[in-house]
Amino acid sequence: MADRETIDNIISSMKACEEEIAKAIIGQEEVVHEIMLAILADGNVLLEGVPGLGKTQLVKTISKVLDLSFSRIQFTPDLMPADVTGTNLIIKENGNNVFRFEQGPVFANIVLADEINRATPKTQAAMLEAMQEKTVTVGKNTYQLPQPYMVLATQNPIENEGTYPLPEAQLDRFIFKINMEFPNLSELKKIMDVTVTNTKPVLNSILSGDDIINMRTLIRDIPVADAVQEYALKIVLGTHPELPNAMPNVKKYLDAGASPRAAQAIFLTSKARALLDGRYNVSFDDVDAVALPALRHRVMAGFEAVSEGIDIDDVLKEMISGISKG
């Protein structure tokens, strides 16, 4: 385990990052904090919110503050897999025709997959290897993506025409699904002050890619007590309606529960939260704080939930509150 000075340096650096991001992104403090947890836990994030909330600007700002390469892919129905991953080109070299791989926009530290649910399943599937294995395979060759690597995808919850819902296997590759809420009156006024004037925030780079990789290594060394581990695993098992001890609303409103990746997501992000709070061990509160964004996209709503307009977040909150600690 790292010494106290190293921990303090990490905490101060991450707080500095969040303060720097706040120069360009008004409000959304909880969203920013959850994204930073996901970055430390080496995970991808799905951002959901109505248009105009600054999802794209948020991702751009994070890439600048973290001094990482950034790439944006605008997902559309006619986007092809090669447009994302890259393709082999035939070029003249010393008088001979040779193949050379031309990297696609997926080759960057932070990749913004804008409106990811507007692309066809074939193109969405092209992102699976990048999100899980951090590699791209074209033909017989496999290429390593730059490290650290992270996909931040956005989708619009109210737009259905021309969209293709993400398959469960791909949703499972996102460590968090974060809902962006509409700003309040004071936040909206500050947004206008920043966006409709000539005053543009100057952003400073706080962390490098190597800093983030070192932090990720440190996070995995943070211990989790047996009682906290059991509590986190009970939460994941509690999402499964087929189990005999499932809670009534889980059986009524859910068709499928979360996968083991949900447990991995909860463990890693709760460790990151503990570290940023200056603690060497994970608490029950850490698990409670990360459980909802780690689970909401990994469970499947049943017919009754859809027909009655039930918010799955409410079902999960009730389920989590009903699980005993210790």
C-alpha cells in the first residue's frame, strides 16, 4: 500500500481536476465525480440525457484537464465498422503495392461515442473489442489501443426514431450508466454567462496518462472487508428475479438481473471512492454510492414495469435499502 503522502497527492490532484472541469461545466458535480471514479477504475461510461446538457462538452473538457488524446465519433445509421476501427489501405512503396493499416478514430485515450444508439448493431459491435480488450483486430492483425483508454458514450433517452437500443452484452461493458439532469435556475444562468459571452475558460492540464495508470494500480491494492464484500454481492444477487429470496418488486418488475461484471464494477469504483476520501478501506457507504450507476443498465425491465411507467432506479433503490449490512 502507498504511503500517506502519495494518497494525499492523489486526492489533491483529483480535486484539482474536478475544480478545473467546473470552469467549463456548470453544475453536474455528481456526474463529474462519478466519471472520475470510472476513469480511476479503468471503465467505460454511458451518459444519458436530453440534448443540450453539455455531454459532448463535458467529455472534451475532461480530455483537456487530463492531458489525454481525444477523438469524437458521431454515430449515425450509415456509419460502418471500418469508419470506427480503421482499415487496410493499398499504397505504393518502393514500386510495390503493400497494405498499410490506417487507424480509425477509436485510437485515442478518450473516445467520445456520440449518440451511440443511432448506429446499427454491426457498427456498435465494432466497439466491443475496444471497450473490453483495449485492442482492435483488422484482418489477421491485432492492434493495441493507447493507454489509458476509455469510451464515453452518449445517448438521448427521449429519441426513438432511427435508434438501435444497445444489446445487453455491450451495455455490460460500461462500468457506469450516468443520468445527466437538467440544470436548475442558478446553474442555467451561469451557463449563459459562460456560453453567450466572449469570456472563455482557460483549462489547465492536471494529470497525465501515466499518472492515471499509476492510480489505477494503487486502487486495486485497497482492501475490502469480508462484510462489505458480502454486502456488495448481496446487492448484485438481489437484482435477480428468478432467485427464491428475491424481493417482491424485483420479481414483479425485473426480467433479468445484473451480471458478475456488476460486482466487479461496484468493487473497483467503491475502492476508487474510498481512496479519494482518504481512506485505506472500503465502507458500506462507498458501495451504496456506486451501486445504482453500476446496476441501472445491467438489469432488464419487465413488461409490467414498462406498462406501469415504473422507474427502475426506484426498484433498485428499494432493493438496496432492504439488504442488511454486516
